[in-house]
Amino acid sequence: MSRETYIGLAVALATLLFIFLQKEPGATTGTTPSPAGRSMFTAPYGTPLIDGNGSDAAWQQSEWLPLDQVWIGKPPTAQDYAGRYKLAWDENNLYVLAEITDDTLVDTHPDGLDKYWDDDCLEIFLDEDASGGNHQYSFNAFAYHIALDGKVVDIAPDSAFTYFNDHCTTRRVTKGNLSTWEVAVKVFDGNNYIIGGDNIPKMLKAGKKMGFALAYCDNDHSPERENFIGSVPVAGEDKNRGWIDAGIFGLLELKGDKLER
């Protein structure tokens, strides 16, 4: 091989490598790579019955994950609060099973749109395309606050507190201090979501990556919640940023599908 031919091949290979590296991250899969330090986890395929009972076969292949990161307040005692959760998915929904030990269940705001974050509630953070970024007044990501009565609230782009009850199907069963929350969450493309529009949920498939975090608001009969406990560590002093910044969410990958089972 002549020197000129060798140089020509080297230039061609370098050009191809440059083009490849300039592609938008995740362009072939519709996902975004995880930044350094971002929590990563997976969910297996399965369709549980939403009845507030974690004995379904679909849940047996899913591992328990801790809900133990203090975002607001002091670390609670084991008697006051303890939490863990599991994840699963099928083509139509993301599923969340959470077991919350809470010695006092509080819902002091009859109006579900009034200071809902200061009542006991489960909060599901979901970023369909894992793009991160600000979602305070947009549907770039959702922060579903699920009240004890099952009503679901987030903030709309016009900054109004808004019900999204049709996004989450919830059943909570409480026995003593232990509440089992089981939730089926429809996944929407927030970039094209319109309030009152004909919004069609995304069909899910194995390999899809989404931004996800879970949290629990705990109030023990105070004017404001005493604790806000999340599923992912948040750097810095201000850890209550999930309702604004989807970049603190973990990165969830959907694993397996019914064709492989």
C-alpha cells in the first residue's frame, strides 16, 4: 500500500468517526445518555392488578428500591416513616408499588388544589424522553402529586395547579401504619401535550429510557410537611428541586418484553 493510499484511508476513517461522534446523543434510540452521577435503575416487564396488593406475580421479579433520601426536614425515625418501592412496565403503563410506613396520615386541605404538597401524598416524577431540564411551568416532565384520596395534581404551563387524574390509576390499602400504594402511570410525550387536547399515551417498549424519581410528603399535623423523602440523592443544600429540574431524576431503563418471556 502506497503512502498516499494509506493517508487517504486514514482521512476517510477519521471523517467517518467525526460524523458519528457529532450525531445527537441517543438519536438512534430516542433516549438521552445519563450524565455523570445520575442514579440508574431498571424495571422488568409485567402487568400487575392495581388493587393495593404486592403479591402479584409481576412484582415478584422486581427488586425493592429504597425511598430514603431526605430532601426536606430532618431524618425521620423508623416509627415515623420508612419507605421502599418497586417498578414494572408493559406496553401501556409504568407501574409503581410503594410500601410506606407512616404513623400519621394527614389530609387537612379539603380543596385538592390547595397546598397539596403539605398533606401526605406520594409523588411520581416522570420525564418521558429523559431530556432533563426545567419543567416548572411546562410539560417537559411531570410531577404527579397523588393525594390520599387518589386525586393527581401538577402545575400547568400557565402556572395553575391542575388535576391530571386520568394519568394515574391508584389504589392505596392501609393496614395499621403500613400503606401499600399501587399506581399505573400513563406516559405522555410532554413536548406535544396540550391541556384539554386529544393526548395519546406513548406505547412503551424494552430499551426505552425515562427520567424517573419517587418521593413521599410526610405531615404529622403541622401547618407544613415535616419531611419530603425522595428516591435519588440530590447534590447541594437545596434538595427540593425535583418539581423544577428534571435533571435530578434518576434514569430508568425498561427491560425485557412479553416476546422474551
